[in-house]
Amino acid sequence: MIETDQASWNGRKRVLTTRDERRLAFIESGAGDVPLFLLHGYTDSSRSWSLIEPYLAGYRLVMPDLPGHGLSTAVPSPSLERLADDIIELADALGIARFTVVGHSMGAITALVLAARHRARVNALVSICGSLTPSLLTQTVLGADIAALTDPIDPDSPFLRAWHKCSLPVDEAFLQWLAREAALIPAAVWQALYAMLETADLSQVPAAVTAPVLLLAGDEDALFDAPHWAALRAGFPLAAMEVLVGHSHNPHWEAPARVAASLAAFMKENSG
């Protein structure tokens, strides 16, 4: 695995001031002909893509901190539509008319909404451990754990250790950075974002998506498991799909080279 300098990650960020005067932090790297927006998951940041970035050489990568994460300003009442529109505002600021969007978890859900809401802007769409039915979270104990969070959040708590648990070994220093940054997110922001996901209904989204789709899932994903894959497969029957054996909710951390190869093969066929 290629080593990444985690200590310098935040120092690489630039900031867009949005039309409503919020900070939207992002990292842009590479100079390829294929713009690729990488959208991270709930309580992560652009750092989520730091392990896979070296394997995507040749692409122009744009990796934002979604609102309320990393160095980006939170919004009082977050919505998937607002997150998607922020990506379009960032693309406009960078002069990018069309792009491929790759999302992980909450970022995948955001990418689905973006591809449906802004069809003319999206060349191709990749969902990594995403869901059309995040409302199934109501059937888990996760909501109670998040509702119980209070400030300050302990980055070494059993909750955060379990939150970033993977099926395969992942660089421990990277996971520690993730935990520290997740702990800096106020409990109220954790709770507002969770409520956004818990009430989301994307059942009508596939009908509005015209871009080609790749679905990646981990067969040991404890968060978005088989019922979520089934809903995605039913919604996108023509999509390419790979279920990665032995991988958890975070395959791009566990096997960045493997996931990058799948992305590259898909984009070669579908980024024009």
C-alpha cells in the first residue's frame, strides 16, 4: 500500500465561500481530462479518500469536505439536496461543466441525489456502500447511540472505535486522524445529519438518473447490508455491480488499489 502523509492533509485544502457565505473546503489534485468528484461519508471528510488518491493518478480529483465535516461550515437544517447543490456550486467555481461523481455511504446517497437533480452535469456515477433506503437505519441501535452523544466527544471512546471498525487491516494512524476529526464535529451536527439520513426516501431517484452507474458493496458491511444492496440493484437493474468479499462498509480504506482499479475500468467505459 502506498503511504500517505496524513499530517499535511488539511494544509492542502482550499476554501470556496458559497453564495450564502459558508466555507466549503476541498482538495483538488491531478490534471487529467476526467474530472472526478469524490464525496465522503457521514462524519468523515475529504481525508476519507487519502488512501485511494495515489491509485487514481491521471484523474483530476476534487475532494470536498461536505458541510459540517472537516473544515466546512455546517448548515442548521442539512438536506441531501443542499449537499448536492453545493457540489454543483463548487464545480461551477472550478469551471467544470461535466464530471464523474463517486460517493461513499452518505456521500453515495448525496451522489445519487446529485445525479438525479443535475442530470446534465454527471457523466457517470459510482456508489460505494450506498443506499436508496437509508431510512432502514431506524431498525438499528445506531440512532440511540448518536442521540446520546454529548460534547466533547472522546476520540478514543468505544463508540468511535466501533464506528470506524473495518473487516480488513487499515493504517492505524489514518484511523486515528479520522477519529479525532469526527470527535471535533459537535454532537448536534452528528444528530442533524443522522436525522437527515434516517428520514431520506430515495425510492424515486433511479428513475431520474440517466448516467451509467457502478455499485460497489462490501459483503461484511454492517451498516448498509443486503437489503440496501437489493434496493439499489432493483432501482438500477442495468448498473454494473461488484460485491467485495471480506470487505466492510469502507472498502476504499481496506483495499484502495482494488477499488481504484474498479473505478478506473468503469470510468474508461463511461466518462465520455
